[in-house]
Amino acid sequence: MSRLSKVLIVLLISLGLAYYWLLVNAGPGGIAARQIDLPALRAEADSLSGKRPTGITFAVLATRSIPSASLAAGTGLRQVTEGIVAWQIATPKGGIVVDTGLSPADAEAMGYSDYDPAAMRKVDGWMGAAEQILFTHAHIDHVGRFLDHPEFDAISPKALVTSGMLGGINALWRENGSHIAKTRNLAPIEAVAPGVVVIQTPGHTPASQMVYVRLASGREYLLTGDTASLAANFENGTPRSRLVADILAPEDRPAVIGWVKGLQSMRQRYPALVILPSHDADWLSANTEKLGLNSASADQGKR
């Protein structure tokens, strides 16, 4: 065997090991599922009097194509559409917005080539009319449009920001972030409106949260934030790749693995519960009607 052949073999083995470690490995192993108590969430959702929400609408502000394995380890290099998604929970008092997406300049800086200004205006309107604004965590693609809202001082009192989340917002160095003076720390599970419960799920960030919604119809949803970016995370019980979770956007990967396994367990135990990933534009587009959701524009997911 020639020297060149040996070098090529070593190179191929090295590339294979790197691919496995960075994009396939879903470890460390042996991490127990972190259980989310659905009966407790139901009881908490009913603890506040008043009319429960009537529906959930999503808006996709921007999209880009990425390898599936980057956000769901071991799922291969097929391209999927990663979307920046904002949510509106319909309530009698103007709605509750969960995550607000980002502005065009931030989208461009992050490599999102397809931005929808109409969706941005829709989300701006949601925030203007909302009774409450919630966030699953304080990364720019979830809080950026809130911070850049043209009437920020008018809408900011509606935002429920925990002290831990405020630290994340301050790290973004946005002028409007310094205007947030009021924070509120929440219990591990706490109702914030009739039928709407916030769940503390630290891992992706120290102050990450999920949002449980029980509609007046009885249908139940769980907005996972970036604990589950793609449906494959809770379908397969796999976290983000090490490339993303350890290098590009560091998180507490063992904690996230525990939550992802917990979501997988919930899906198996409560098949009627709709678990919603934060960035899976293809999955949302393909399943909008089946999931009982509304899309803010008819052509979303077809771009």
C-alpha cells in the first residue's frame, strides 16, 4: 500500500469519526427522562377562572435550509426548512404571543435568506393587541422582534420576563432591553392565564421555558421552544447535534436530552397532546390542519 493510500485511509477514517461525533452521536447515554406531569398541568390550567383560549396561530417570519442532523442528531444530511416561528394564542382579551421572531437585519446576519415582511407586520400587530407576551427563552430569534418593535415602550409592560431571561436579553445589547425594569419569577409550573401554563425547563438556556395550552375545546398543546427545534427531536428522542449544542450555540446538552426523552415519553403516553417544535417549518406546513392550527398566511411553508 502506497503512502498516499495510507494517508487517504486515515483522512477518511478521521472524517467519518468527526461526522459521527459532531452530527450523529446522541449521547451521553444513560440520561433519564425528565418527566412533565400532564395532570398537574391540567389542574394548573384550570386554577385561574375565565374563558380558555380558542385557538393557536403561527407565523413564519424567515426560513433557511439546513441539514436535518444539525438540529436532530443522527437524522442525516437531508435538507429541511428551519423557520423562525412566532405564535399567537387566541384569548378573549386580545391574545397571548409566544416568541416574536426577529427583524430582517438579524435574519440576514444569521443566514436566513427568505424573510417575510408581511408576517413581521402580522406579529407586530399581535404584540400591539396582546394581553400578554411570553418567551420560551431569550435568544435573538425568539425575542428580537419584540425588542425592535416600533412601539416598544407601549408593548413592553405586556411581556412576562423572568430575571434569568432578562440576563439573556441584556446580553443581546439592545437599547430597548435596558428599558425592561419589571421581572417576575415563576414557579416550576404556573398558570399565567386561564388555560395557559408556563413550565420551567432549563437546559437550552438556564431560563428556558415551555408553554402548555388547553383550549376551550379541550385540545391540548405544548410549545417546546428550542428544547425541541424539530419534530424529530421528540419523535426520536434525539437532541441537537454536538456541532450545534457544544460548539455553535452551547447549551446544557444532558439537561436537554432529559427533556427531549420526557417529551418522547409524553407523546407515547398522551397521543392526543400536540407537541409543537420551535423551528420545523416543513412539519408545521404539512400538518397545520391535522394539528388544529391556523397559519398566518396561506403561502407559508411553500416558499
